[in-house]
Amino acid sequence: MDSITIWMVVIFALGFDFINGFHDTANAIATTVSTRALKPRVAIIMAACMNFIGAITFTGVAKKIGSGVANPADLPNGVEIVIAALISAIIWNLLTWWFGIPSSSSHALIGSLAGAVASGAGFDAINAHGFVDIIKALIFSPLIAFTIGFIIMWILKRIFARSSPHQVNKGFRFGQILTAAFQSFSHGTNDAQKAMGIITFALVAGGIQDHLDVPLWVKMSAALSMALGTSIGGWKIIKTMGTKIFKIEPINGFAADVGSAGVILTATMMELPVSTTHVITSSILGVGSAKRFSSVRWSLAGKIVIAWVITIPITALLAAAIYWIIDKVFF
């Protein structure tokens, strides 16, 4: 395999990771910024640092990405497939970022990889069992996050029902600093591993290595790329998640961060890739519902859910078309 082609994969994968960083910055800090627990720039720097630490801590999700959708060792054109998948995922991430839609980078990457594999090697090349496991994790994790966010907020409401709202929010504003750090760490443990997994997929498909263990240089470069992307900040999505779903107060932000970070870190420990965007947004919706059901802007929530639903099929079709172009024009 041409080493230039392999390096193209690395560049595209790190580019995806960089975009994922600023696209998903809102996941970790939207509630903290909206309640003014931290100034935006401070929050972003903290998120970047904790993202990096989280990214270099685990590798199980990377191995799942590297083998869950297809076996790279069985794909003679696997590197080209990965290039098509990454281009598709990057295009979708940039489009949704531009319009301020908190869509899922995970859905975009999984959908793109499946579409590119189907286009380049046929549907039989898709690992049905592994693909279904990934889809299950992507579907059920937001539902769990919504439920946990609702329960945490319900409990907090009753504990502090007779307390002064000013004093409660003052205390939870400090607590949000800790939960935002926890949120950023958990985000790094899951999201950065997706780029690691896709690079490892290409290394195996290209015959560079014969195992799915993530090389140290891949781990470090993916972690750094996401941290740099996070440092840029995704202001449009931060505005959507932090202010447009419902009016978030410090106690709400604390509940949403604890619930969603717990779900993400649990998924990482189980080596399951989940959408941090879906999990955190669902947690915010659950918290808002517990606060007051009518306070949630359900029309906006509905538009976000539609974006979630269409991401996998659209990116799959886009990646299939991109693979066809790459195969016909360049190879």
C-alpha cells in the first residue's frame, strides 16, 4: 500500500478529530458557560486539557470502531474506504456546525464507514453483529441519559425545595466547574478514540500492522488533535445547547453534567462508542422536563432529534458516493 495513501488517512482522521473537538466543545461546557460558572475562554481551555487526558486513558472504543463495522484485514481496498468515510463525516460535521445543529459526530462516522464499506466491498463485508451492537449503544444511551438526568433533577428539587434559590445556585455554580471537568474528561475517553480506531483500521487494511492495538503515536496525535479543536470552541452549538433548549440554572447544569458524564464514562468502560452529543442533549432535556415540562422548547428538541435520525442514512449515502468517485477517478 502506498504510504502516501496511508498518510492521507491519518491527515483526514486527525482533521475529523479536530473538527469533532470544536463541533462537540458544546457538549462539555454549554451549561457551564450559559450559567456563567466559568468564562467561555477559561471553560474551553479546561475542556481541551481534560479532553486530552481522557483521550489517552482508554483504547477499548478505538478497537470497537476498528473492527465493529467491518474486518479491515478482509478489505483489500480498506484504506480507500476509510478516506471516503472520513470525507463524508467531515462534510456532515461542518454542515451541522455551520447551522448550529448539535448532531452526532459518532453517527456521522459510523454511518459513513458503513456506507463506504457497502459501496467498496458490498453489504456482506459489513460485520452485522458488531454494527448492530454499535447502533444499539447509540440508540439506548440517549434514552438512559434522559432518564438519569430527570431522576437527578427530581431528587435535587426535593432536597433543596425549601432552600434559597440564590444560595442554591451559588453553590451549584461552583459545583459546575467540577462537573464540567468530569464531562470533558468523559468526552475525551469516548470521542477521541473514534479517530484512533479509524486510523488503526486503515493501518491494518493497508498491511502496516496485523493487530488492532492502537499505536502510541496514534493515541497521542488523536488526543492532541481533539484538544486543539476543542480549544477553538463551537460557539453556535454552545448557544443552541446552553440557551435555546430551556433556561438553564446552575443546579440544572450540574444535574445534566453529572448524568451525561456518568453515562459516557460507563459506555467507555464497556468499550461502546456512544454519541456524546446525543447523551448530553438528552440529559439536558431530562433535567428540563423534571424542572418543568413546559419550560423545554420541544419544537427545537424535535428538530435536533430529526437531525439525529437522518445522520446515519445521509452520511452512508454520501460516503458511498464519495467512494465511487474516489475509485473511478483516483484509483
